[in-house]
Amino acid sequence: MSSIRAVGRLTRPSPSGDGVVLSGVLSGGVLPTSDLGTNYALGGFTMSCVSLLELPESVLLQVFSYLCPVDLFHIARIHPRLARLVGDLSLWRHVDFGRAPLSLQFLHKFVKFLGPHTLTITITGFVRPSSRLHPKGSKCISEAFLTSLKRRCPHLQELNLHRCYIDASTTKFSTLPASLKKLSLCGSALFNLPQNRVVVLASPFFRLEKHLPVLEEVVLEGCGAWLTPQDLTLLMSHCSALQSVNVGAARYTRTGLTSWDKREDKHCSRIVLSRKWRA
């Protein structure tokens, strides 16, 4: 028999005879759907049950707004009405997949919910402190997936790829939406980078200013295994809209056309880029 979590009102008579009403969600019990709409006695309380499908759309959307995308995905499979509500644009403006890593195949299932209404996306990958080998396949962010984000989300402002594996030989940041203002790669691992990283062409951020012209903030905490000083110089000297670069141990803030403040804990120093400014 199918079942559904009950939502209702708990009432308990007071000694004076006046009823005391406690309203809320009964999170502990699951009731058979055939028994919904009846009254139950529970520890001195009387509960009047209401089917989840009987609730107004405004209430359901409010409840759904607190759920993560994975929960919404599963709810959409329960009933056609719930599936229609899960597709409401308001639920997919700020998309956070949570701390649990998801395979690339599963992430592709959510692309249909994204669109011009989507402003921020946060994805957590499979990188762990003890990881040494670079996986392939479903555990890596692919260029095809980033291209789908660019096509579906033309107004995306913030993309957080936390602890994600990225194959630099096949996946380029040029495939990201041009509307991005913030790019965070906290703890992410770029691999298959060229061995000679001194050359500007070898940087994963080469010509990033042409593809992300309004980029204002880059977060690179925990990226010391692959990040080089040349990468930082390229970012700060070529991205004209960039205002902040955070590498964890230090935070760089633009103070002029070619000058930046470098803050390390309580220490602050001024950096003036020596190479010629090129917008």
C-alpha cells in the first residue's frame, strides 16, 4: 500500500476545557494514503490528516523551496501534479546540489530544470584530501556539461565548482556562460595541464577575459597543487572587470588599473603588475 507523510493539526484539550491547538508537520510518522482525511489519536493528541496533494500550490512551493534539487527530483516522480510544481522557475533560481557528490550522468538529469531564470549553481565533486589518482568519466566535470549550462543559463551570475575534478586537456573555461560574475573553484583539481606552465598559453585562464568579460570575483582556495603565480598574474592583468581574487592564504583586491592590495592575515601589501596592461 502506498503511503504519504501526514500534514495536519494536533489538538489536545486543556484542563479548563479550552482546546489547545498545536499546528505543524508530523515528521515522525507515515500514514497509509487510504486513511488520509481521518482523525488519529496519538499520545493524548488528536490529529486531523490532510493529503499532501490537497494542499494549495502556494504552500507546496513554500515547502519545496527548502528542499535540495535531489529531493525535488524524487518528488517529481511521485505524482504528475507534484512534477508540475517541481518545474516552477522559482525553485531553480539558486541551485545548490549540497555537499554530497553527484555523478555526471545524474547531474545531466537536472539540466532540463535550468534556464534563463537560473542565477547561481553550486556543485560538489569527488575530490578528497586523500585522493591522489585523477578519476575519469562520471566523476569529472565535462566540457559537454559546462556547454549545456552555457546554452541553458545565459544569465548565470555565479558558478561554484567545489572539490571537482576537471580535465584541463578536454574541458576549458571558455565554455562557461559569458554572464558569470563569480567563479569559485574551491578545492577543485585540474589535471592533465601542460608541463611547461611558464608559458602564458599553458595557463587554464588564457584569454579568460574574452569569454568571461564581466567576471568580478574568482575564488581559488585549496588550489595550490596546480595554481601558479603566472595564473594569478594572467587573471589580474587581463580581466578588466575582476575586483577580487581569493587564494585562501591571501586575498587580492584591485585598487587601480594595474595595482592590487594583497592581504595575508593582518598584513597588507601593494602589488603593481609589471607587464603592460591589456584589456
